[in-house]
Amino acid sequence: MLIFLLPLILINYIRSLKYLAPLSSLANLLTIVSFGIILYYLIKEDITFENRQAIGNWRDYPLFFGTVLFALEAISMIMPLENEMKTPQSFGGTCGVLNLGMTVIVLLYLSMGLLGYLAYGKDVGGSISYTIGSEIPALICKLMLVFAIFVTHSLQMYVSIDIVWRQYLLPKYEKSPYKIVYEYVVRTLLVTGCFLLAVAVPYLDLFISLFGALTLSALGLGFPAVIEVCLYWCDLKGAWGKWIIGKNILITIFAIFGLIIGTYTSLEKIFLKFGETSSDADIPEYNDNS
């Protein structure tokens, strides 16, 4: 996996969203083509409701909660994208860019998840791309998805780097002649940290659930609800004000519940996975010399 570290660091040296946009467009195109290949493999299988659970185990719901948050939350990119748009007023609204984009994403996730489970049942992997086989079209699909994730990694890291560097470190090194060097060091360290996390937890589905429950439950649900109440506290009067306060209290409680239960369940599953791996490694190989 170390072979990917240097290219990841280099692509994260791109400092402007303007130059990241073409890479994002290319990644979207490759992802759409990959979805077409995956749908081909799913439809080719026997789509059946036999031996398929309509309702999953309630113990796995916290994992589902974290996975959904990870998949649908783009809270870190909302403000930067809106600020970079030529017409920011088109971002929100009932038929704005955000709602239309999220609607398409939700439909894609639902179709992939439903068809994947109906086609493969319990044999489906943590990612549907793991399950479609190793034929040439499947390998091409996986390579395109890998490339799409690779070229958009800098986009995902943009906000984190911007906060760490511009808001915390840049004021200290503003007058330094090595300012640009320090910035690239920060970028390198952040990317390396993400890389080490990916290596440390090789179970993609569980890591996604852990990350979603641990961070996005607060960033995407809890903090926005609290901030809205604090920001508009003086205007929250009458029945409408009580509705806003009550709604945000429920959202905050739900976020705290998801944070605690989802994180605990994900960590428990990860520890169990590592325990199973260690147990398998300790079993001596049996040689039949008779």
C-alpha cells in the first residue's frame, strides 16, 4: 500500500478548488461508468427475495446509522462549494444544487444496496465492488473506482487542510520565508495520518461506520442543531419558536445517541474482527504425514 502514499501526497499539493474541479468531473464520469458495470453484474445474477431478510438484526442498526451518515454527509464541503459558485443563491432552495444532488445520490445508494443484497444475499462484501468477481470488466470497474477515489482525495482533504493551515498555523508563519514549505509539510502530515488510519483498520465497512458515528453524528446533526438555536435564540418566539427548539433538541439527542451507540458497536465489531484474525493466525498448520 505504500506505493499509493507518494501519489496521494502529491495530488494533495494542489491548493485551489479551481484546479480540483476538472479532476472531480473526471471522477464523476468514471464513477457513473463503474455504476453501469456494477448494475450489469447485479442484473445478471438471480434477483430474488428468497432467503433475504426484510428487516435486519437490530444489533446492526448502529452500524447502519454510521454508514448512512458517512455516505450522505458532505458537511465539510457545503460551505466551500457554495462560496466558490458563481451564483451561490442557486445552491440552496427546494430545487437547488444541494437538494437535487443529494436526491440523485440517495437513489443511487438505494438501488445499489437493494439490488446488491437481492443478488448476493449474505455473501455481499463490505463494498459491492468486492463481490462482482474478477473478470476483465469487473477489474476495469474496480480500477476506475480506485482512480476516482484517488483523484478526489484532495477535494475531501481540502477543508481539513484549509482549517488546520489557514486558521491555526498560517498566522504564526505569515512572515516566515519558508511559509510555503510549512504548508506542504502540514499537507503531507495530514495525508500520511489518513493513510495510516486506512492501513491500521483494513475493514472498510466497519471503519466507515466508525467514522460516520464518531464524527459525522456531531458535525452533521448535533452541532448544526445547537448552532441554529444559539444563533436565532432571540427570534424563536411563539409556536414556531417552540417547534424549532423542540426539533433541534430531538435532533441533538438523536445525534448523541448515535454517537455513543454507533461508536461502541463499530469498535466492538472491529475488535472482534481483529480477534478472529489473531485466532486464525495462531492455529498451527496441520500436516498429514500418515
